[in-house]
Amino acid sequence: MPAYAGIGNREYDAPGIAKMWEKFFGYRYYAITIGKLLLILLDTGMEGWVDDKQLGWLEKVLKENLDKVKILYMHHPIFSLRWRDKKRWYMNIEDIDKAFKYMLGAG
């Protein structure tokens, strides 16, 4: 069975570790198609945030794979209490599609 590694906050503990990860593995975020599944890994860095470059990449990948079942994974939770604590935004997630559209600025 294949295994896919994902970068986490520990790779940001010391200077240069995340760059070594990228050099060794060749990625910090990626998408892999397995049949009808699209597995997407995002790099949430040390503090649990996804940068604009990745969000733009994610939007492109999602638009190119409308027919796939998507599984998005990352080290930190996508909707965390940290966002509420920093007075960014907070939402009660009842509709995950609506939440993703909001996160990507389309809703």
C-alpha cells in the first residue's frame, strides 16, 4: 500500500528544515489521483495557515478535477479556534461546500 508523507509544524521548528524537506521529497504540498479519488495535501506551516500561493494552486486543482472525490488533508485543522482567537473569522460549519467556497473567496 502506498504511503504519502505530509509536512507538519515540526519541519519548521529549526531554520532550514522545511527547505530540506522540500529538497528531499520534492514538494511541500501536492495532489495525487488514485482512480476517482483526488488526495490533496496542503502545507500549513508552523502556525497552521495556508498561504495564498497554495490557495491559488488548490483552486486550480479543484477546477481541473470536478469529477473526482476530493480528500483534503494537512497537519493543522482547516477551521481552528486559532482563527477565532485572532479575530480573523469564525463560522459554524453546517455545509462544507459552502465553507470551502467561503475560504476560497467564491462565496
